[in-house]
Amino acid sequence: MSSGPIRPPLLGELETAVMVHLWSGDDGDAKAVHAVLGEARAITLNTIQSTLKRLFEKGLLSRDKVSHAHVYRVAVTREQFHRSLLGELVGEMMDHGADAMVSAFVDLAEQAGPEHLARLEALVAERVGKSTRRRR
């Protein structure tokens, strides 16, 4: 595993569907994933195989060779992926307009519900407290 920060890849619609399926706890080879996702979408087994291989190459899946097939499983949790993706996006936005980004983030927390806004407030207070203690 890399020692530097993870730069999360953006995922296409099929890649996202495959990750959601695998994050639900189902490891699988291409045939098993195709049975769940491919047939309903009218896509070929080769398309599923290519998608699994791409996700493996992006570092999101690991795989083991079992007989003549690769069995894939998630290499990062959904939370790790989303946290990294959001961190990347927010980091870029902070470089080009922190005030607008912070305001939008607070608006989104408020729209999600008062419990999310309260949680955001608590997290900010906690970080401010830690920052103040470090400066002493």
C-alpha cells in the first residue's frame, strides 16, 4: 500500500454499481457479479470483467486467483473511499474559494437535518479546542 495520500478515482455508473454490490459484503468473480448486475443491465460478461479489472488497477479492489477465475473483494471501505474523495474535492475548493466552500458545506449540513448541523458544530468546537491546546 502506498505511503502517500490516496487520490481517489472518480467512478463511472457501472463502476459505482459494482463497488456498491461488493461493499454490501459479496465477494465475487466476474460471473457472480454479472449474474447480479450484468444481466439486469443487458451488458456482457466481458464488460463486467473489464470493470472489475479497472477497479483492481485503481486500487479499489483486491483479487485472488481461484482455479481459472479471479475472485474480487473490496480493498477500501465505502467510508474510506468517500472520505478520501470528499477530502480531495474540498481540498481543491479550499484553494480556490474557502468562504464559498465553507458556506456551502454548512448549507448542506443544515439541509440534511438539524442533527447533522449539530454534529458539524460539535466537530468544529472539538477541533478548535484541540488547536487552542496545541498552541499553548
